[in-house]
Amino acid sequence: MSAAPPVARRLYVQIYGGFLLVGAVSAVCAGLLVVLLGGTPLGPADLIARTAIAFSALPAPGDPAFDDAFHRASLDAGGSRDVSLYGPDDQLLAAIGRPLPPGSPGVFRAGAGLGMRIDLPEGRQVVLARIASRGRRGQLLLWLVLLALTVGVGCYPLARRITRRLEAVQRGLGRWGDGELDVRVAVDGGDEVAAVARSFNAAADQVQHLFDAQRRMLASASHELRSPLARLRLALELLADGADDQPALLEDAVRDVEELDATVQDLLQVGRLVAVDRLEDVRRVPLRPLAEEEAARVGAEVRGEAPVVLGDARLLRRALRNLLENAKRYGAPPLLVTLRPDGFSVSDRGPGVDPSARERIFEPFYRPAGHAEGRDGGVGLGLYLVQQVARHHGGDVTLASPPDGVGTVFTVRVALEDPQ
């Protein structure tokens, strides 16, 4: 099972971090744009101070420089929309925009916005309607619009990158589901999407391997079953024609039926082992009596300790029997069963296995060159079944040569843990 990706590469961290980054950049850019376009709105205290300073230095209304000074003072006061200047007797001295009424100093409602009256030296009063209320609403709306646009534009590449990879996985799954078992998806990155792609590829490899193995096994089984059936049919036809050597034909027919029965039993056993992940009947199995019974059938000797292992006694017996029958069929005496704390081994003093065949000898229906097919040579399922039994017991089977290089040694190791 693959390890979880580091937190920095988790998909939700990428998405959340991406949104935060885009939002922060959007806020900074929008804020800078608002400042550049509209300036920074002043608070009431700042407004009063700036306005008082700007309008206190105005020349007399009859001075030629009064109008220019009044406009500059209006700009210095913050760029108000409407500005009115009154004398001591509420006399309107100058105005920009619509005239605003004088009154008590302070803030007042001026249409849709806010106004402010500020008393000046010499009995003057300046009245102005700030753009601040409407301007701030407009700036806020502009800021939100720019923020939404920036977030939308900035997040699109991130979202598209994620969804594009997910779509690639979806397409791969769709094609694989349509029967293209060799389809694999690209692994890009180290986050959850990449982990899904890796898991799919691993599962697809395993399924394709099992499918190919089943297909090869079916093809081989069909061949192996046809051979004794053909011989049996020929024997029956000869018997029907009144052949002279009827006892021999009957004996051959019986052997063919036995071979068919053994092949079917092996196929069923292999199918059951391949179909399950764990053993159903796991018990403590003493290997000594089991080994002695099977060794007596072929004249083998039993040596070693008397271990008790966890496993399925029926399957362990079948694995030992297959190894002993192979040793008797292809090897030479003496045949020896050696008990080990973690399993057993079967050795003989025969010609051994050619090194070129050692990699394939555990494949189903494989027979090394020179081994007969059928009655005397088996069908090539024995060692494959031994391997499946060993692996379902948490171990494996290995093939080696004795120290002097004469014969073969098959070792089955069992590695199931005691549930207690």
C-alpha cells in the first residue's frame, strides 16, 4: 500500500492555498487600483483640519487671486463635490457646484451623501458635500468587482489543472472498463490525484496479469483435457470394433479416466486458491505424522524436527504429496523429507532441473524439455499448486541444488502468524 503524500502536496492544501494566494493578490491589486484612481478617503478629523487650514489663508473676496485660491483650497480639502464659502452675515462669498445652506457646524445630510459645516476665523464658514459616502460605495463596489474577476481568472488555471488530471483518470477508467486492459493513466505530481492514478495502474497491472494467466491456463487446460479424451475415444472405438488386445485397451482407458480426474481436481484446487485471498481453515498442524504418511506412499525418509505450523492441513498435505510424486517421477532415490521449524523440504538424487527451466518450472502447465506429457509426465500443475499453497500460507517455495550438485531440493516455507 502506497504511503500518503506529504501534507504540502495534499490536494486540499493545494486548492486552499491557491485560493488564499489568489485572494491576497487580488486584494492588494484592487486596493492599489482604488488608491490610484480615487485617493484615500479622509476621516472627519482629517477633513476638518485640512479644510480649516486650506480656507483660512484665502485672500479677501475682492482680491484677483481669490478665485484661484478658493479652487486650490477646495482641492486641498479633499476634492469635495460641492463647496460653499459664507461670510459673517451668512453671505455667500464663493461656491463650487450647487450652493449649500449655512448652519450649525457639524455633519448634515446632503442629498444622497453627507455634508459638513466648518467654522473658520473671521466669522466665515465653509460648507461642503463630500463625495466620500457615494465615492466609498463606488470604490467598494469596484474593489469587489475587481476582486471577483481576479479570483475567477486566477483560480481557473488551478482548477483546470486538477480537473484535467481527474478527467485523464476518468478516461483511462472508461477505456479500461470497455475492455482495453492495457490502458494506463499518466502519473503527474505527488498528491491524491497522482496516488489514484498509481493505484489504478497497479490494479490494472494485476488484473491484466491475472487475466493473461487465466487465459493461458484455459488454453493449456483445453489441450491437456483433449489429449486423454482423444486416447479414451480411440480406445473405445477399438473396443467397439472388437480389437484383439481388449484388456490392454481397457487398462489404458482406465488410466485416461484417472488422468482426467486428476487434472480436473488440480484445476478445481488451483481455481479455489486463486479465487481467495486467505485460508478458511487455519489450524495448528503437526507436520511429523503428515510427512510420515505421505513419505510411506513413495518410500521416502523423514528427518528433522517435529514442528507444528499454522495452516490448512489438507493443502499442506497436497503440497507435500505433489513434491514427493515429482521426486519419484523425475528424480532418483533416496527421497528425503526434511522437517523445518517453518515448513519442510523434499530432496532427491536425480538429474536435477536445467538452469534455463528454473524460472518457469512453477508456471501452470509448464513441463521442462524431455518430460513426457500425460500419463507418466503429469500435466504441469503440480508445482504451480505447491507454489499457490505456500503463498497462501504466507511463505513461498524455492528450488535449489544440494551442496554436491546432484539432485534437487524443493523447500516450502510457512509464515502464517499465530492469531493468539
